[in-house]
Amino acid sequence: MSQSAYVHGYNTDETTRLQDQAATLVELLHGDTKYPAGSRVLEAGCGVGAQTVTLARQSPDADITAVDISAESVAEAKRRIEAEGIANVSFQQADIFNLDFAPETFDHIFVCFVLEHLPEPEKALRALSHILKIGGSMTVIEGDHGSAYFHPDNTYAQAVIDCQITLQAQAGGNANIGRELYPLLTASGFEQVQVSPRMVYVDGSRPHLIDGFTRKTFTAMIEGIRERAVAANLISVQAFDTGVNALYQTASEQGTFSYTFFKARAVRS
């Protein structure tokens, strides 16, 4: 994946958004991911380490290697891990299509919010399978922007979400890839594929999710593509701002918001 394929950009606001997302969704996405002591785990596409901290804390006695194509992201991830006092993670800058590991190096591989940005996700899974031990597990977590539903409903809000989906497609990715995890993993040669939907539902009774997810994770993500969407002639400035304001209205006391992530676990045969 080229760095330009990451439509959200590499900046301080995006780093903060990723960290807010990870902190808000720890139990939902990671509560059932734990690796045994002594096992070798690869996190492919670690980004700024937003998921790495939880991964390492959930499996403190596993040996975790985290890789990402962006040197800046790897440096930020390393800083964050060191600041948290975590000692079971090592980092490398690397392209997941060309990893310099021997066949069957890892007991487990973890991929979170990566396949959505790749033009050839099946090819990436096959490359990762090569360095996974026979009988080892592959865990993949992805979102699906087509699963976003909200109240008050608003056509402008849907339009700005569609801008995100279009920009990601133009960059070679797929913002709706969550629904495709089962066929992707089976086509890549994995067996015992199990996929579970993880819905985030937000209303006025869940203030931590209103702030942590609706505002700081999802709407902040959409707001971050404003310049790209307008420059690509997908939408006018006024329509984009109207749509983002409408998304913020779903975070009001009378608003609701729901979104589904998909988590898959499979085994290399």
C-alpha cells in the first residue's frame, strides 16, 4: 500500500482520531483477542500504534512484531509503546506485500483497519499466510461504512459518507470491506473462518460513545476528508459542511448512531 492510498492522511489530527477510536472500542473489538505466552505475533499495518497498545496489554507475554509502511507512523507507534512502558513489542518499517520474514515465522497474525486501504486485499492475505505457521491464526478487523445508520436522518450526512467511500475507492481501497471478510479469507486459502459483527450503537444514554465514537471517531474521520472531497468535485463546500453538521446532530441528546465492524478469525491450513 502506498502512503497516498491512506485517504485520511498522516497528520496530528488523524493520529488523535485513531487513538480516540482505539480507546473507545477496546472491549468491543479486542476483548476476545489474547495470545499465549511465548507465541510470536505479527501486527501487520500497525499505523501509529493505536491498536498495538491494546494488543500488547491483552497478551503481555507474547512476542509481538509490529510493521507499517510509513516510517513516521512506526516512529509514533514506538514512542507511544515506550511511553506506556510496554516491553513486548518490536517495530519495523515494511510493506506487507514484501515482508522479509522466513516462511512460517509467526504463530498468529493480527490485521486491523488495513485491508480497506489495499487495492489487492486477497494478495495481501496470501502474502501474510506464507509467513504464518500451519495451524496458526489470522485475525482481521474491518469496518463497513455502508452500515452507518443514524437519526435524525439527513441526505447531506449520507452524501458526505458517500464521499469518503468514493475517495477510498478512487485510491484503490474499499470502505465497505467488512462485509467481504468471509469470502476474502476463504479465497486466500484460510480455513475455519468465523466472522462476527460488532455493532456500535449510540444514543443519549451512552455519553462516552457519543463523544468517543460518534463525534471523535466517525464524524471526525468524515470531517477530515473535506479538502479532498471538494477538490475531487464530489461535493460543494456548503453541502459538505451541511452534511458534517448533520452528523454532529446525531450526537445530540435526541440523536442516535450505529455502525458495524466485522471481526474474522481463521486458521492457515
